[in-house]
Amino acid sequence: MNKVIILLVLLVFVSLFAVINAESVNVNFFFTNLDVSLALVIFISVLFGAMMAFLVSLLDRFKKYKQTDSLKKSLKECEKKVVELENTLRLKEENHEIIQEQVE
């Protein structure tokens, strides 16, 4: 419900912005000139900036995913090594006990 209210407030804000900035501006592309609404120019610029930010965040997310995957593999290897060392320690302790019994 909160998202709907926020969306409605944002929609009203954008509508007011478009009405306030309805004047036409000349946009010069390299080979042509266009007369378009100022609100449209600002909207397209913001949309393009948002898309660029989204793409950058995707790259960052992908890097973090790869790093997390690498760390998980490393953790599994370390856990295996801990189990091996615990088994080795247990065997040495058992051998030590056997030797102690033989000495007594």
C-alpha cells in the first residue's frame, strides 16, 4: 500500500513538472535539430542516467557474486583441511595413548 501512495505522489510530481516545463527547446543532434519539450529532454536525460547507473551496479553485483563464489570455494577447501587435520590429530592421540599403555 505504501508503494502505491509513493508512486501516486511521484506521478503527481512528474505531471506538475511536465506542465511547468512544457516550453519547447531546440536540441541540436550532430546532423539535425529538433524542437522538443523541455520536460521530455530532462526526462530522457534522467532515464539515460538511471540506465547507466543500473548497468554500473550490475557490473558491481557481478564482481561481488564472483568474489563470493570464490570465497565459498576457498571456505570449503579450508573446512576439508580442518577435517583432515582433526583426523590426523585424533590418530596421533590414539597412537600416543597406545604407546603410553605399552610403556606402563
